[in-house]
Amino acid sequence: MGILLEQNVSNSALPLLSLNHVSYLCKSVAMSAKFYQDVLGFVLIRRPSSFQFEGAWLFNYGIGIHLLQCNSINDVQPMPAKINPKDNHISFQCTNIELVKKRLREMGMKYETALVEEGGIFVDQLFFHDPDGYMIEICNCENIPILPLSASACPIKKPQIQSYANNKKSNQEQSAATTKALSAAEMETRMVESLFANMIDIAL
């Protein structure tokens, strides 16, 4: 029975919700924070006051960027001489890549582009580096459908909003709590989007 239970657990999806954040070691937290605000539209948010090291937290688009000040510049990789799309990177989906190109050109930033074709479907890719040499991709990868290679693979989970209703609540109470959570999340999203829009207006 124990072996069977272990196999069932190993073959099932873990209770994960979504990607929370990525963390980067930086030569200058201030410089990197400014980059993610000015170029990608991230917003500085409060980080735990118990941290005894310099850093910054930013958030937007449902994901966090956590920046950590390095102890020595040797702790951070040298800026790559070339932009290599095969390097490790974080990727953001975008509905208007030309607008991003325009922003990068205005800021004097180098970038590389690529075009991927799969079964008549095209994906535009845009690659550039942040101040510490970490690769960033902007793309419309959502054009390609997500198809598991194996029928026995764990089911793909869509992003979910965690419910904080306890088990003692009735179905009606749970429904009300879920609706409230959705409303709060929607309000937060609209507030951040509005703030980002205002930032763009000011920049332009």
C-alpha cells in the first residue's frame, strides 16, 4: 500500500499555483530597479523589514522581481559581449513587440530579434540584457498552443487564485469568499495597470 501511494503521489501534479518571482544578484540594486521600472514597467513594492541585506522587490504582470545586492562585483556574471538567444532568460508575453522595440531604441539599448515558425504559426522574439547581463525575452509565444507530449503527463494547471476559506465554511460561504478574493485580485490588477499606464504617459 505504501509503495502504491508513493507512486500515485509521484505521478500527480503538485499543489502549485503559479510562478511567484525570480531573484537576481545585482551589482547595483538601485540601477537594476530603475531598469525594471523604466523599461518593463515594474513597480517597487514593500519587502520584509527583517531582511538584513540590501535589495528591492518589484511586481507587475502577476510576477515579482527580487533584486539582491552582491557583496562583490565578481559575484555577478560579466556583461555578455553578444546577445545569445540560447542563454538562460526570463520571457514576457507581449501584444505589441514593435512598441517594445521603440522603447529600447529610444533608450539606446541593443537587442536581437528572431522569428519562429511552427505549422504556419509565427512567433516574434525580442532579446536584450538587463544592467547585470541577465537575458530578457519579449515574445508572443502564446500563439503556439500548449500540447503535452505524453497523454499520461500530469494535467496542466491554469493559474488559480488561492482560496483562504477554511473547511468549516458552508458551500455558500466558500462561494462568497471566493468571489471576494476574485474581486480583490481584480481590483489590485486594475490599480497596477492604471499606475503603469500613468507611468507610460509621464514617460512619453
